[in-house]
Amino acid sequence: MTNNKNVFYDLEIFPDHLGFLDSADNLKSFEYAVKAKVEELETIMDEKATPTAKLEDTARKEYRDNPAHKKQMKEATGETFGILYEMGESLPFPVIYGMIDELRKLAQDLENSIHDRAKRESLTMTETISDKKMAQVQHKRLRDAWLPIKQIASLMYELTLFTIKSRPGNYAASPAKTYAFFFPNEDEEYYNFRVVARRLGIYVEGIMYMDVIDYADAHPELVQVKEVLL
């Protein structure tokens, strides 16, 4: 077995194919399942709009089309913006340029924040992989884990299994943050909250991403959750 077997659990290929080395037929069935998962990941990587992006696009459209959102934005920020405009008329030029730089940083931070929120929300509504960056990470993990299995298949059964081709590329404009789960005495992480919930014995239909995060925070002796950059 490969050292990085967690990815097969993370992508829900295991436990259905745990006995993949028991026979050539089992190995071919396992190959079929892995190939299907590779195609799924590559579809996400190639899509123009992932669930996260769709949520963000919908929010932008709703702001443009719904006067109530514009009203709420003005009520929430109008006083602050008014103060900033007044400062722009009175402060020295160097200070104003400093403000502009800081406001650009704030805008970027807000974009990153809403992306993270949209990602978490999309995970509660759809699949465990909601953006291109996560799909790329899981694709690479699966490719790395698959290589030694190809060698084992050749030695044991003289089978030539398919090759997972690398998919290099920048699938995120900036480093993407997400949560990773680590079980005691295991070096490799899990990203799939449903798999983690099943291992913890707390899985129920409709369980949400943040439910598992909260449970992990409350039970660090069972599983640790860490925010990581992809």
C-alpha cells in the first residue's frame, strides 16, 4: 500500500476498493473508479464557473439588480466613506497616497474573505470540492498515490494501468485558504469533511462543513483542524 493512501479515502474511492490488490479483476475495477475520479477533478479544473464562483457571480448580479442591497451598503458604509472623502480633500498628498494603498489592500482582503465564505457555503450545499484550486491539489495527490500502484500492478499481474497526466497551472489568483483535518499518528491530511465526519462517527445526512469544523475544535484529541494555504 502507498504511504499517501488517505487521498483514496478523501476522494471516497475507499473503502469500496480496499481489496484492489486481491485479484486482477479487482485492480481493473479500482482503476475504473480512479479514472472516473480523475475525470471529475479535471472537469472541475476546466469549468468556467465552479460552485464557489457561481455564488460570487450571483452576489454581484444581485447587488447590481436589487436596490435594497445598494441601500443597505450605503447605510452600512456611508458615514465611513464620507469621512474618507473629507480626508481626501484635507490631508497632505503623501498621506492620501498612503490611504489609497491601504484601501487597495482592504479591497483585496475583502475579496479573499468573500471567496472563503462562498467556498464554505458552497460546501454545505453541493460537493466536497467547490473550487479549482482544491481540485488541482487533490488531482496531484491522486497522481502521486497512483504511480506506485501502477508499478505494483505491473509486477503482480502484468497489467498496464492508465497514466494520470499532470495538470500544471495557476488555478487561483492568490493562495487559497482552507481547512485540513489531521488524525492522531497520521501525517497525511484530509480535506473531505464528510469522510472526516464518518471516521468520527458523527455523520448524518445533510451535515455541514462548519459542523465538522466545530466538532474538531471541541475534540482536538480525536482530530485536529488547521487552516492551511493550498
